[in-house]
Amino acid sequence: MKLIDVHCHLDNFFYKNDIEKIIKNCKKNNCIVIPAGITPDTNRQVLELKEKYPEIIFPTLGMYPPDALSKDKESNSNLEINYDIDEELKFIEQNADKIVGIGEVGMDGKDGIDLEKQEIIFRKTIQLAIKLEKPLVIHSRKTESKVIEILEEYNYRKIVMHCFGGNHKLVEKIRQNQWMFSIPTNAVRDGHFQKIIKETPIHLLLTETDSPFLSPFKEQKNEPINVIETIKIISKIKRLPIEDVANIIYRNATKTFTFN
């Protein structure tokens, strides 16, 4: 049985000295990991992980809306949020052969304030993904309708909606577009995600942890091998054997991402 975490954060800010242990657990449990970069620093960190663990790590490079990271800057003085967007896009393009997608990218209306600038950056990343023919891993918190509207303009099909929190009218629109939903591990206790699982054909589902966030276990830091908990809840809702679900999800991932 193969497992896959299509979206997580394994940079030093969150895990520091835990990476070796996390990778060891992934190897032991046959779990492939797609860690996401969100800043120049974290983009380079996931590429370093790829070099060190090429059989486990298949990264995406991205740009989280910079203004939405301003609160995190207070607790992490090393976090770079003011950088040249075009230079970072150039860096992503130069490393296209080392990545399986573009992400995490999108818009954020909860912590971000400059949505016009966010949209400009978002459109540039969409255009780059189309040029490179790479899937996009989308962040759309409190901007779900606008993000979908922008994506539909480009008529691009390689879309993964990461941890989608929009209403079910928008969920249905995503299904109609045949985009993928990556279901986080806190789906074990979240009715919204359970409804998405129930009403969405399994060929449109992927599994993620968003580690270290959204743990299935209260007051515990999340990690990639916990995707098995998402597999279990999909198995329960879809009334399919756990191993069958895991294999289907893994197959969905290999069709969505081109593994190098």
C-alpha cells in the first residue's frame, strides 16, 4: 500500500531537527511527500530536501501571498516577505525539472490586505504553470470565489484545490471543472471535508496533511505519514477497503503530478 502527502511544509521554521525522523517514518510507511515552498527561503529548502531524499521528496515551489505572511514575520524574524516576485518566478522556472508542481500559490483574504497585488502575483504564477505545464496547488482562504473565477479565465485543468474551505456551491463548481481536492487530515473531525468526500467522485480526491498544521490528533504536530487518517475517513465514507482507497489516491496523484 502506497501513501502520498500532496501538500505539507517541511521547512526549518516548523521542524528544525525533526526532518530526519519524519523522513524515516515516511520510508517505513511507504509514503511519498510533496512539500511546498512558499517563500524564496523555503523554496530553496525543499529543493535541498529533494537532493537529500530523492526517493521520498518531490517538491513544489510557490509564493504564498506575501502580505498574508506579515503576522508570521512577528514570530520568525528570518521570514522573507519582501522580495522580487519576478526574480523568484525566474528561479522557479530555472528549477522546473526538479519539481512536480507550482505551489503553494493563490490569494488570502483572512490575513492578507492587498488583494489587488495578490491577484497580480497569482496571475503571474498561473501563467508560469501553464508555460511549464505543471499543476497548480491553490491556496484560496476567504477568497474562494475570486480564485475560482480567475482560474476559470485561463481554462487550465491541472488544478489542486488545497484544503478548500469554500461553500458547497463553489465545491460543486470545482467538481464541474474536474479539478482535484486535496483532503487534509483534520477531515477526521471536520464535517465540511467529510461532505466533500461524500459528494465528490473518488477520482477527484487527493490526500494531504498541510503539516505541521491540521493534525488529526488534537494538540499534536502533524506529519506526512498521518495521511493514513485521511485514507481511513475516505474509506469509511466511500465504503471501500482502506488499501483500495490508498491505491486509488496514489494513482490519482501520479496522474496529477509528473514525478521526476
